[in-house]
Amino acid sequence: MKAAHIKQYGNIDTLIVGEVSKPSITASQVLIKVKAAGVNPVDFHIRNGMLKDSGTHELPLVLGWDASGVISEVGDLVTGVKPGDEVFVYAPLTEQGAQAEYIAVNADVVAIKPKSLSFIESAAVPLAALTALQALTAHGQLQKGQKVLIHNASGGVGNFAVQIAKHLGAHVIATGSEAKKDFIMGFGADEFIDYKQDDFEQHVKDVDLVFAAVGGNNIVERSLGVIKPNGRLISLLDEIDEQFAKDKNVNYARMLVEPSKAGLNKITDMLESNQLKVTIDSVYSLDDAKQAMIKSESARATGKIVIEVS
Ligand SMILES: NC(=O)c1ccc[n+]([C@@H]2O[C@H](COP(=O)([O-])OP(=O)(O)OC[C@H]3O[C@@H](n4cnc5c(N)ncnc54)[C@H](OP(=O)(O)O)[C@@H]3O)[C@@H](O)[C@H]2O)c1
């Protein structure tokens, strides 16, 4: 089958679009004929070798862990889904990816795709929306009436985070660049800070939660100063010392998004009731997977990048 894959770790030149073996399934897996696959920063981090020394992956490795498609085979122990079902999934990063004609994945992380969304829109959702949901709820414990600062509200994760935080009844302060202000405010953010012009510390204090959906520029450590005593700080990228945060009276966690069928079902409810909208930055063919990854690596996307497979 055709797939965007690597045979060695390294820069963008290691990405190949070409033939790899079609996967076979175990008793607990389903085979999905992929219609579209999402593109996320973790794809190029893994290509660069983020998990190289963990022994997790075998090469060749198919990249991309978000997919929408149609189930073509189910394992003997699988219940609840059947061939022909239209599904979407954030597949485990420890396994083969989705930028391919087929992906084999454990049935327990696969959810029925939102009916009101196309396959392309559905492929844009899983990893980014699950990250936003898990960051704000399980990790951030955001409650109605609380104040949250979301760093990077224009990226794939951040625009879902603004919408989910508003859905939870929070007051949302969002950062982005001036050119993306209307886009961010359009999702209901209450306040906007231009990260290129302003230091957020000058405008924000006493928030209950900071969600850092971007790294660099000491953003995580600097955020400690704008959080209420016993407030929370969730980082997606950069790490700080946990004890250092504790000494400042902040509950800090560097999170890693988990695959979750239940989470996807919650997100589907929000999408189907128009409480959550999907923004597609760009769509590429599988042959152009390299261009899609270059766009992702530029960190300039507004919303999500998707590869249309079939
Ligand atoms: N730990 C996890 O489980 C997990 C899960 C998902 C993502 N992540 C990480 O989280 C980060 C965000 O992911 P993503 O998919 O949302 O990325 P993305 O879509 O590539 O983000 C692109 C956006 O970031 C904005 N941006 C860049 N620097 C910024 C800054 N300093 N402040 C505010 N906005 C800024 C850009 O706006 P401009 O073009 O206007 O600059 C652009 O719109 C990535 O680093 C990713 O690796 C981690």
C-alpha cells in the first residue's frame, strides 16, 4: 500500500511516499481504509527521532496518528463496530501511523465519526481536540466561572481549547498574533493578547489555569507568575521542575495526550450540537505529504492540516 513513511530518523528529506506492506490485524484490532489523515507536530518530532531510543517503533514507520475512514476488517474479539462503519481515531503513537491507505488499530480507541463532518474534517479532530479536552478537564480541572489563559489559540490544539473552555463556562484569555485575532475571538475568547507585541504578564493575573499549547521563550516558567495560589499550569511541550512550581503554589503537569474512544464520543457530541467547529488550514494529497509536513513544521498553521488519502 502507499504510505508516507521513514526508513531512518532525520530531517524532512527522510520522508518517503511509497510502498510499504499492508498491515494485518490482531484479534482486538480493526483495519481502517483511510480516507483522510491528520497532520500534527508530533509527526515531525517522531521523524526527528523523539522515540528513537525507546525501541518503540520498527522501521519502516508510517507517520501520522490521526485518521478517518471506513472499517474494512474486524478482529475476532472485536465487538461494537463492523465492516462499513465510518470511524475516526487518534491511534497510539507507539504503533504504525495513519498516513497510508490502511491502518490497523485497537478497536477500543476507535469511535464512530461525526455524521455532520466530512472525512477530511473528521481527520482534523482526534489528536488536537483530545489534547484540548484532556488538558482542560482531566489535567486542568477547569470549572465554570474560572479564568484560563490559553497560549497559542490559533493552532490545531488551541482553537479547540478556546471553544471547549467556553463550552465549560470559563473566562478565556487567548494569545495569538494580531493577524489571527478575529479568528480567535470568533470562537468566543473574552480577551486577546498579541504574543508578538505584548508580554502576557503585563495583562494577566490570578488565573485559575494556564494552558501552554506552545513552547519556547520561557513561556511555561513565566506563566507561574500569573496563576492564583493553588492554580494549575499544563504544558504540552516545555518542562519545568515540578518542585519549583510547587514552591510557587502551582500544580504543574507536562501532559501527553492519550487515545480515548470516550473522549472522541464527547467531542462528537460537541461537534454535532455545533458547540465545536473544525478549522482546516490546508489539505494535501498523500503524494504531497512532504509539503504537508513542511507546513506543519513551519508552526504557522491556522487550525489543522489534513492529508486526503482516498
Ligand atoms: N503533549 C501533547 O500531548 C501534545 C499534543 C498536541 C500538541 N502538542 C504540542 O503543542 C504545540 C501546539 O500544537 P498545535 O498542533 O496546536 O501546533 P500548530 O497548529 O502547529 O500551531 C501553529 C500556531 O502557533 C501559533 N504560534 C506560534 N508561536 C506562538 C506563540 N509564541 N504564542 C502564541 N501562538 C503561537 C502560530 O501563529 P502565528 O502564525 O500567528 O505565529 C500558528 O497559528 C506543539 O508544540 C505540539 O508539539 C503536544
